[in-house]
Amino acid sequence: MSDSKLPRFTRLDKFDPHRKDFVCKHEADANPPITAESEALFQQALALVSYEMWSENRNYAKAAQLYEQAMKLGHWKAQFNLAGLYLQGLGVEQNPEKAIELTEDLMRKGVPAAWDNMGTMYMGGIGSLKQDATVAYAFWQKAADMGSMTSQTYLGAKLNADHDEPPAFWGNRSTGLKMLECAFAQGSGQAALTLGATLNVVEKDHVRALRVLHEGVKLGNEKSANYLVGAFGRGAPLVDGVVDKSRADRYSALGDALYHNPDLRFPNLDKVLPLPPAPLPQWDMSAPKTLIDAAKAVVPGASSPPQQAPAPTSQRTSQLESAERGMPATHTRVAQGIAREADLPTPPVRCNGAGRCLVTGIWQARVPDDHALAASFNQWHRQAYVMEGQPFHDPREQYLDIDPAQVIWTWWNQANHLGFARIPQVSVGNPPVAG
């Protein structure tokens, strides 16, 4: 193949900071399908280099081998991570050109994140690539239009201004906000931070801003947690001027955990830290791990039998779903420190998202496999802690075009224990059964 036909030399439209519109696309819809076998290998590799381990104990060499095995089975994320190891020389001999080639192969396969990565490589002048910001922005624009949440977040922040001051930012807030909303809908915690700060400072929509920043913490964004530490600690307008040291302390503990392990997610944050005016469950501050673990996602325990599910309507969903039911991939997420094991109650308890919660606890959300946003929405960590009698979360608040009535919620139990005077206390596991 001639150099001119390599994906790195794709002729792209020049970045237009004053574009009039942006059509939101999700990268999950563009990425190649992933098999259960390759996902299990990928999760084993991640466990070997987890942030939960001391850096000297991480086995990058073995992880590289597992990534390569998974890559040969078509796992695009494994190939993406392997390119990163070649770029940094972790577990393999440093080889920027190999990283570029692996990225280009993913570009041919239509992976939006690979187009974003190529832009980053041009910005850094990696390997044989000549540093060129103009080319980098062109690739990021292409990636954002394809659905890359990373590019959408970066460009959305750059356009989120009321005047031009290149190259720091440009005055195109309307389009910038659309990009940020799209990235937030896909699960970008960084997009939640920028969007929430804009809603707070510029739009003065404090109620919405607080919800978005709270979601940012759920999505694993340390700076969203720190933002709320400051807001509750000083009684900022964002929190209606009320000083709430207890909430600030809990966001601080969560922020510290995210600093040490950026892979953490806290989908069940409302179990330990619901937004006001909901009262806080009691928590022993000398046991921060309880707070962290209770907010994590839960996954099937090693002894759990596979859960029965409706027959999938697409190969993509069935492959991913299989990896979440009793496969090694589930257990390695526990090893990574990003989930904890639990057992689903039997028989299963399910509710329609348009109704009210029947019983307090952690609930798993899912839409039908043939829904247009199934690939984006049906994730292992799509969970929420909901109190009995309260409405289930509305996906539209996260800019997802999903009617609540289309969501089926499945109960995991995991309600907080009732302590002295039947006051809820932050707890891990199921409530004790009365004798």
C-alpha cells in the first residue's frame, strides 16, 4: 500500500470552530462486535494492570500477550490498549510505528476512538508523524462526528465560549454544548464536569448542574467530586447556599478513591450519597472502604448460576451479555476493584421504568435489544439505587432518547441496613433477615 493511502494521511475537512450544527452519534453503534471469549481475555489483561495494584506488581508483559490474543479474536479495545503499550514501551519494546499501525487498522474498521487517537498522535508528533495541530483538529473533528466521546468532550469544551480566543477556545457554545451533551449521554465523566460547570456558572441552572455533576461522580470523574466538595463545603449557590459538611466529606472520600483508581465507577452513588433533600444514611467515617464499595456496581458472584434472559435479537448484544453472566470477565472486574460480587434474588423482581420502585435496593437497567440505543445503554454498570415508592431514573435526564417505559429494571436487593431506631446505615451486602 502506498503511503498516500494509509489512514494516517486521510484527507479531511479542516476543523471548523464555527460550524452551525452537530449531529450526535454514539461510538458504541460504530464499534465492531466483541465476542465473550475475547472479552474474557481482555478483562484478564485489565486485572493484571489494575490501579488497585502497586505499579511494580503490574504485569504489563502478560497483559500485552492477552491483549494480542483478544485482538486476534477481533477485540478492538484490546488492540487499542496494545497500541498504547507499544507507544509507552510497557510490557513490550517501545515501538511508536507499531502503535500507529495498530491504530490505523482500527481506523479501517471504523472505530471512532482510533480516529481520535490519530489526532492525538499528530498533536504530539509521535514516531514518523510530523507534529501538526491543524491535522490533529481535523482528525478530532472527524472522530467527534463518528461518535468518539473523547473528541466530543475535547472539542465541546473548546467551543464552549462566548468569544474567540484561539487556540484556547472559540465562541460557539450552541454546538459545543451539543457535543458535551452527546459525550455525557455516552458516559463521559469529563463531559459531565464541563457541562455541569457551564450550567452552574453560565446558565445559572443550579438544579440541573448539580444533577449533572453528581452523575459525573457516578461516571468516575474525580474533578466532579472535588467540585461538589467545594460547593457543599462553602455553601455555594449550586447547592442553594447550604453548607453541608457531611456531604462534602463523602464526595471527598469518593474523589480520593478516584484519584487512586480512575477506572472506578459509582453507579450506585445514591446508596451512600443521595442528592438533597434526601437524608443521608449514616456512615462510619473510619471505614471509607464501605462507602466506596457500596457505591460500586454489583456483578454476579462466583457461585451464582447464570441468569435466564430473553433470547437476544442481535449477535452484538448476545456476545456482550454472555460475558456478563458467570464468565471469568465478571470476576476480573472484582479483581480490578471496580465492582463487587452479589447474588441476584430468585425469582427475579422486575419493574417497568415508567412505574414506581417496588422495593428499595440496587436495580439494573436494560432496554430491548432492538432499541436504537441498546448498544450504548445495556452496559454491566447501568445500575441505580432506588428507594421504595420513588420513580426510577429517567434516561432523558442524561440526554438519552429513551422513554422510561422502554426500560426494564431488575432488582439486586442490596438495600442499606436499618440500624438503631430503624435509621438506614451505609452497608455492603443484603440486609440481615429477621429471625
